[in-house]
Amino acid sequence: MNIATKAFFVALANELNAHPEQFKVHGEADMVAALVMRKADGDFAVRVAFEGLRVEDIKETSVAEAAAADYYLDGPLAAWQAMFDDILANGSASGRLTINSLALLGTDIRLRGDDPMGVDKFSRFNQTLQEYLDGAARVAVAAG
Amino acid sequence: MTLTQDQTLTDRGDGDGRYDKLPTVSPLGDALDWKWLKGANTEWGVRPKIGPRGLTMLDIATGSYGVVPDNPTHRSMAPRGADIDPDTPDMGYILNKKSDVWADNVVELYEEAVARQWSATRDIPWGELRELPSDIEHAMCQVCTTLTEVEMIAADLPAKWMWRMNHDFLEAKMFLCTQIMDEARHAEVFRKRALANGGGLLMSRGQSEGLLRTIIEAKSYTQATALMHLLGEGFILDIFRMGELISPSPVEKRMFRMAMQDEARHVAYGTMHIRYAVEQDPDVAEEIHEALDHGEAVLTAFGTNQDFGTALAVLLGGGVEHVETKGFALQADMQRKQFTSYLARCERAGISRLHRTKLPLELLGLDPNTILAN
């Protein structure tokens, strides 16, 4: 599945919403995260709204609107693809390709945001976001 | 006379004579006024809307019950919003201004903390621990020794101040209770890891204690929270974020990830408390700067703790044979990120340290403009 599409993120949300047991250990999360994928033929951005133990809304958006999320993660498509390829290969993100490590290293994918309370949510709900992204392994398997 | 629950909830009964014949003296001879039933001066009839996840503290912050006074009139443990006798005793609170303890995100953070508690016994996959090379096991045990030592300061510090906080700031005190529980769990998980894989607790030296003593002996709560939340916990948060990079197995990864989320809540409270305090009283800024002037110097001493530092470098390098070629370089890079995060956090808190910090920014290769953009 093409990762730079709304359909991909909707599929991840459906996967999460169908398996709340994966998220219960992390507890409820309320945040709006945005992911920005830079690419030559036009950037792709998506906003993912988490509420409680669910993803309630996925919206394809402009890069400018992505900045209005609690925080946004900004990087080239190749970096995002490498992250999702790793998830697919290992069942979940591994090594330095977890979203936390990628944002911490900041060389490919950067954590950004205007509101400090919003940016804090990246760390506060980090494992919920990671579980959501790790769903790519199951989505891809299901799609295959 | 027995009232049904429905009657007590819906009918004050003040005017219809229903309660006129209630006894005026108790079986022990004490006078009874039944004021709670027929005349308490409170906002009666509040009915918060229950949300999809239950009834949160945000849900019940309605009407006058949601109003947190800037300067409470009482000094007792009487609950905010109750009809409080004027002669309630003074509990000795010294933090009686909202700006002394409040943060705009504190109610949300309390609910979040309660919803995201975890168990160091149950939620860490201890069974996946495998025998590690001796240097890696030693290094992980040293890191866990130091973390076990420093984590409980973030429990002791709020405990020291909480009984001095006016009870009208209940939600802030409740949040700090969750922080105390979080830190107990962190001390637990790191102590468990040090002991779980055939290693043990290793070195403890004076540098760590110097930092902890500076925090616990801070003169005011706001100075203390600047030292603890903004400086100390901020640095530890970055170490936890780094945890994935130094973890030899899924056990440590999970441990650091879970602790990271807790620590981020504490830092979020501290950052927003400082911001609120400075917004309400700009003069507080200098008091905070003075604390951080000293705190940064002590933290630098902690940062040179050879046991913790070299253990981290060994883990970052992947073993003692790579410590010089890889470990120290990665550690220096991580330290730059820690200082950048700290200074950016100060900006967010409204306490710009860029032109005041004693940290050797040039030596660290830090550009203030990069920090501002962080």
C-alpha cells in the first residue's frame, strides 16, 4: 500500500480501532498528530486524531494545516518509507527506526510544532503513536 | 426518617416543611442544625455531563466548582466549593497563591496520569532477558544504579511541598500524587533491572547527591520545580528518550519507553507551571534564574559523573571496544541534544536562558538560533 495516501492511514486507524487490547496497556490518549512526507511531486500531509483508545479522525491536509496539530513529524518520503519497511520486516519498529529514535536523532524526521503543550504530547503518548504506526505490519499483511 | 437517594439529590426541601420535624438534638445530646440538608450555601443541582470514558476531573470542573481562586480565603483542608465554616483551622499552608503551584494543563495531566499507569511487575517482558556480554550487563546495571538513585527525588520533592499547598489547589496536589507514584515505579523498575539479569547495583558517588541536595533544599516551590521539572527531569526525560538507543533487549526498551511517557508528563507540568508563575508575577523570573544559575553548575558536575557517563557511552557504542571510536562521540551528540532541549524548554516556560546560561554553549557546539527553532 502506498504510504503517502489517506487510505493507508485510515487502514492503520481501522487496525487500531479493531484491536483496542493493543493500546490498553498504554491507556487513553488525546492528541492530534500530523505526519508530513516531503516528495518531489508534491508534499503529502495527514492529521491523525486520537481520542481515548481510538483514532477518531484521519484527514489529508496541507503542510500549513499540519502545523496546527498538537505536533507534526516532518521528513522526506524516503525516511518514512524506510521506517514502514522496517515495521513490515520486523513486525514493529526496531533499532533506530522507532518514531522516538527518529525524532530524537532528528537527522531525517523532525518533531515540530508551535504549541509547547502540544509538542509535549509526542513524548507523553509516544507508545500509542508507535503502536498505531506498527499496525502497518498487520495492514500490509492483510492487504497482501 | 429515611430519605431515598433520589430525594436527597433532587429536593433541598427547604420550603415545603418536609424537614421541619427533624430532631434538634442527637442521641448523645448534641445540638443538630441539619444545615447540610436544608440550607448549605453551595451550588446545588450541578450535573456534569458524563463523557465516553467516564466522569473526569475536567467534566466536574463546572460552575463554581471549576473556579480555582487566585488567592483562597481559607487555609484548611475544606473542599473547594463547599459551605465552609469561617472558623476552620489554619493548616499552615504557605503556598496560598494560585501562581505558586498551578499550571493550565494540570487537570488534564492528572487524568492522563491515572489513565496511563503501568506496572513494573506485569508490563515489562522480564522473561525475555537473556545473558548479555559482561561489559554491556555491567553498563546497564550502572545506568540503572544511578537512575534508581536519582528518580526518587521527584517523589521526595513534591512530598516536601505538598502539605504546604493550599487545599483549594487540589488538582495540582492530585497530579503531584501521581508523580510520586510514577517515581516510585521508576525506582522500582530500574532497581529490578539492575538485579534481574545476574548483575547488581554498582557505583554511587557524590556528584549525583550534589544535584539531589540542591533540588530538595530549594528555597521556594517554584525554584524547586524549576530545578526538578525543567532541569533535572528534563535531562532524565532525554535519557529515557535515548533509552531505545542503548537498550540491548526488548526489556530495557520497554522500560525506558514507559518511563519516558511518565517523565514527559512531569516535565509538561513543570514547564507550564513556570510559565504560569512568570505570567502572573514577572518578578518570579529572577528567582527562577538564580536557581537555574546554580542548578546548571551542579548539573554539569552530575554530567561529569564518570560512572554514569562511561556506562552510557559503552551502551551507546555497543561495548567497551567501541567506546572511544563510537560511544563517546554519540554521547557528546546526545548531550548536545539534552542541552538544546533544556534551553528550548526554558524558552517555552518563558524563562529564556540563552543569554544567561553558564553552560558552555560554544564548547558544546550549540547555536542559540538552532535552539530557538527547536
